[in-house]
Amino acid sequence: MLVDRYSDFAFSVAFRILNDEDESHDIVQESFITVWNKIEAFNPENNFSNWFYRIIVNKCIDALRKKKRNPMVYPDANSWSIPGLYSESNPDTKLNNKEIGKLIRSLTNQLSRKQKIVFVLSELEGLSRDDIAEITGMTRTSIKSNLFHARKKIGKLIEKYI
């Protein structure tokens, strides 16, 4: 039941942070294994989705650290698409949303790890600062600062793009 309910959201978060479809699928699987192994430690009075976000984000952070140690080169990074970002109903809308997805992915890749995580959780996932603090363990001040710098950097990059 949890897999059915949370797998799409888990993949969306992982993909937006990692920008790698295969690795995101692996993170989702690892996250559900962690949930399975640690479900007894979960306090039902807490918010499950925030707990699950924390697991996913931590696994993504680990993957990003590993990538930094072992950088990989992808031959056609601009051809990737973000799942769930476009509408199938209108080809023009689909094309525009695909372009927006490429732009967002390109811009977020230029942020620091903390800025990227805070930006994805806040701007793309729509989480509150309290939820982000609970998920990341960062202070509200740190979240606010990272989000400010992420928005500022993305704003500058968008100006260059336009």
C-alpha cells in the first residue's frame, strides 16, 4: 500500500535532485527497503511523508557525494526529460514543458547540494520551511539563506538564458 501511494512522489523527488532516471529508481527502491526495515521505529504521531522525504533526501545526498567522488559524464544530458512535468494532451504544451524541464534541470545542477535540496523541496515539491527543516535537519535560518541564494543564482542564470 505504501509503495502504491508514495512511489511516484518518491521518484519525482529523487529525480529532481539527482537528474538520473536509473539512479532515482534505485534510490526509490532503497528508500522503501529502509522504510520496511525501520517502520517499527517510526512514531505514528509524526508525519509519515516527512519521514519518508528525509529518507529519500538522505539517500540522494549520499548518491550526490558518491557522484562527486566518482564523476560520470553523460553524453546527451540535454535530451533527458522530467517525468510528470508535461501534459500529453497538447503537443505544443508538451514541447514547452519539456523545454522548461530541461531548463530547470540545467539550472538546479548549478546550485550547491544544500541549495538544490532546499530549492527542490520548497519550489518544486511545495513543502513548507518547517517540513524542510524536519526532513533535512537544517535550521529555518539555514533553509531561508540557502533558498535565497538558490533563487538569486537561478534568477541570474535565467537572465543569461533569456
